[in-house]
Amino acid sequence: MSPSGVRRQWEVVPSDIAQKTHNPLRNVVENLRLEPNPEKSMIALSIGDPTVFGNLKPPVEVIEAMQESLLSIRYNGYAPSTGCGAVQWVFLRPGPRHYCAREPRAEHPGSKARLPTLPHSRGKSRNSRQILQSQERGWEVDTMHLEQQIDASTAALVVSNPSNPCGSVYSRQHLRDILQVARAKFVPVIADEIYEHMVFPGQTFHPLASVSDDVPILACSGITKRFLVPGWRMGWITIHDRHGIFETAGVRAGLQRLSQRILGSNTLVQGALASIFTRTPEKFFQDTIMTLQCHANIAYDMLKGAKGLTPLMPKGAMYMMVGINMAEFPDFASELNFVEQMVTEESVFCLPSKCFDYTNYMRLVLTVPEEQLREACHRITAFCKRYHRPEDADSHKGNTDVVETCTSNCSAALRESRDLIVPKDASISP
């Protein structure tokens, strides 16, 4: 701008939010060269949407609840930014159907939850820091590395549990260990718990807020995955603030302002929430979990015999991580080239771990129909057999993750893109 304050040319500048937010998954996938084999039907094991293949459907009670909401003519206008009356009733009323408090300490005396029912943002700051995890310990966070990464600029610790992409479910003790670091460093926690109800039999999910005595927590969840309706875009944030830390800092008021900024979420879904929560039979959830666990067992059993691959059995969510011993596939410089060529030859697309700031892994989605999952695993196995050459491992020139040289007790040396530290200048949208 000229000294006089009058513009002499176009000086359009993108906002800080636009510049500091990016989606690593999209950045990687959109730059891949994906040309499926025209002689084989495409099987995409990459899409984290349980509705894509049509085999997993929401219960009839959920559809009926939406129909009733629409026909009632009561939810066609603007609703309060933090949710209509039906939303507040379903979350805050006492009793076994109280959605947000399934363990004794999940509800803190003297602290009411404010629930902006907003779609979740998937963007993240370019300045976020990745935390080491160990595959051998069920993808647990390296708490020593976590502590080292926190400094004065750290705004919050984001913990994804159950995890996408790893399918891990943290024990109560491990959650305590994470909270101990947060407490010592005076850093609040954002708990991404969207897969809280997708936990396989024999595993137990513990809401992070039920484990915390004094660390303030923002817990994020929604109906998108549990009820198999991701397109409805209904999520929420529950504030757990036992000692009023968020209140004093103005975080609660900030969430209120953010919810007002985009005028709240879909009112028709809000109107249906009470019926969705109270009418859906438990058998629907049990059947969904059993299907996912069955598919996880199938994929694990079929891929554990594939040359050069190491599938990792998940404990929940709807994904499986599969390790690729790149040294035994010398034709490929990285897992990106590996998955590209697998699409070209076998028309099977698995998400490369580069999307999650890992190397030498790929992620499979377990929501596809069983027949297609078996076919995909057959093709993956054949592809690996075709290119597997362990005798040439010494000549492999592929990329090596720098993390693999940083720690001896984490041989996989992986970094979880959803378990990260967000700096103060990052934009965190609810």
C-alpha cells in the first residue's frame, strides 16, 4: 500500500486460517498417480466412510427420527448457536441415557457442559508437532518424547482415542500417563473421541475426562460414525473443566463465539437427536462392531502371510495399519510408489501412511463388504509376491523416516498425525 494509504494495485491476501491450515491426507492423495487396471474392478480400501459400499446402513429408527424431525416443521429455521432445546435435553438430563457421562468422573461438579453442535474441522496447523508412538506397545504415545516437545508456545495436546488410523484403544493407565505430562506442563487437552463407541469386544474405552482429576479437557464426538451417518455432519464439544480453567481463560466464551460465527449445525438433525439416542436398539451397535471385528480378523489372517507385509490387529475404530518392509521391495522408493503401482496392476487402493506423517505403512478401511475385502487381500498378496525380493534388500535406496534414527525402543518409530501438539497461533475449529 502506498504511503498515502491509497491502494495503487491489487493486494489480496489470504487469511491466516487459510494459510496455516492444511489437510495432509488430501495433499498426498491428490498428488498420487492413480490409474486402475481396466481389467479389474476398483476396490478402494482408502475411504473412511462406512456408507460408501452400502453394506453398513443406519438403523431404521434413525431414519424415522429424521423423517419426524422434517415433518414436524419445527426445525426449519435458525437454532441457538450451541444447540436447540432437544439437544440440550438429550445431553444434560440424568439417567442411563445421559450421553456424555458413562463413567463416574466424566461429569464435574459445578461445571456445566456447553455443546456447540458443529461439524469437525479436519485441517491442521503446519506448525503442529508429531509425537512418537510404538507399534509394539499398541501405538502408545512416547510420553518422554511428548514432554520434550512441549514448550511455552504449546496451546494444547490433541489425543485421538480410539485412533484413526491405528485402531488403537488406550488403557486407563496410559491415559493417566498422558495426563500426567499435560498436568506437569499446564497444557490442556483436546480429546478426539469420535470412535468412542467403536471398540471391539474384550477392549474398554475410557473417556479421557473420566480419568482426569484436574487437567481441563475439550472432548469432541458426534453421531457420524456410531450411527453410520457421516454426511449428516453432526458433532459436538463437551467441556470438562473441574477447576474453571477454561472459564477463567475465556475458552468457553470463545467456543460460543465460534459457534455463532457459522450459525450452528443442521437443525433437522438436532431435532432428531433425542429420538436417535433413545430409540436405536443396542443390537444395531453390537452388529456393527461384530462386522468390523470380523473384517479385521479376515484382513489380518489373509495379509499376515503376504510377503513383506506385517498387518497390525486393531482394537477398535474401522481401520487396520499394515507395515511394508520397503527394503524387501527394492523396485519402490517409498510406500507412495508401492500403493500407486498396486492400483495400476491390481486396482486396489490403500491409503499410504505418508498421509499420517508415517513411512512404510498403508491403512486399510474395514467397512467394505466381506467379498470385496477378501478379493482385495488376494490381490494385495499376489502383488507382494510379484515384487518381493529380500535378496536385494541391501541395495534398496528408498526413503528412511528420520524418526527411525531417533529412538531405539520404538523400532517402528511412527508418528501419529492426530496425537499432536498445536501451537498457540494455530486455528482450532470445533
